[in-house]
Amino acid sequence: MQEDFLHHVWKYKKFDTSKLLSINGEAISIANFGQYNHNSGPDFFNAQINIAGQLWAGNVEIHVKSSDWYVHNHETDRAYDNVILHVVWQHDIPILRKDNSEITTLQLKDRVDKQLYHRYRELINSKTWINCENSFKDVDEFVIGNWLERLYIERLERKSHEISKLLETSKNDWESVLFKLLCKNFGLKVNGNRFIV
């Protein structure tokens, strides 16, 4: 089992979400699964989760085992103080906040379709250059063609919208827009937006 698989399961809601109960028997319902965090800190930000009749807003952390919380030293990291739900494959020990209150834990191992995990293992253990390349033959060419065309158009629209916004703020100064976009690319994904302020 790998954390990446659990991130996928949570992000795409690939588990049985009916009648969720915490390890301690508290009813859980999920209003918002949160935004996936690609950087350091909790795995999902700004989730909204109802626990035992109380709506909580905060972060969700995901681990294979509950004890990984301590293995990763989250108990000493302030970035994890706002975790409202600890999602694990297997619960092995309770996790406590700095004030010794227990963080609500949801165990997933009995809520995920075994076939989903089996397909995931096949992809991960694949020895091919592209993990899913053996599945390409099963997809209709029309579907693949339409999907690629849709991705192309969406990307083009997204990029042209960004340029239009920059043109508007720079009063149609194309040279300024070019310079800002060039600088943005030096910052890459994490810091790029700092260059176009």
C-alpha cells in the first residue's frame, strides 16, 4: 500500500462514503473533500467535514498507518495543527494533538473496492515505458482523439485567458506581457505567479 493510492482514493472519492464512522464510532459526513496540496504540509486543505453533528473546516492528512503521523514527526510541526481528520488505510494507534485531544481518524481499508487496488498495483508494477500502454488497445480511437483534442483546446483557452488578463492590466502593452510571461517561466509552477504581480 502506498500513500499516493490513498490520495487518489480520497481526491476522486473512490471509496464507500455511506454511513462513515470514525475509529471511535462518531458519524462522519463529508461536505467538501478539500483541495489537494502538492507541496509540504497536510495533504488536503480547506475540507469541510461533519463529525458527530459538528461541522469542522480544516485540513485532512492521509497515511497508510495511523502511526505514520509520528514517523513523519507531524506532532511537532505547526503546519499540522489544523488537521480535522486523519484518513488511514489501517488504524494502529490513536493520534493526539498538542493539547492531548484525539484527532478523529477514518479507516479506509474496508471501504475501498479490492479491484481498484488490484488495478493500481498492476499499473505501478508495470514494466512498460508508459504504465497503462497495454490498455490503449481497449479504448476506441474516436474516444482518444476527442479527448486529446479537448485537452488541447482547454489548454489553449486557459493560456489565452491568462494573456488577455495580463494585456488588460498592462493597458495592451504587449512587450510588458512578454516580459512578465518570460519571468513567470523562470519561477516555474511554485513561484511563477510571483513574477507577474
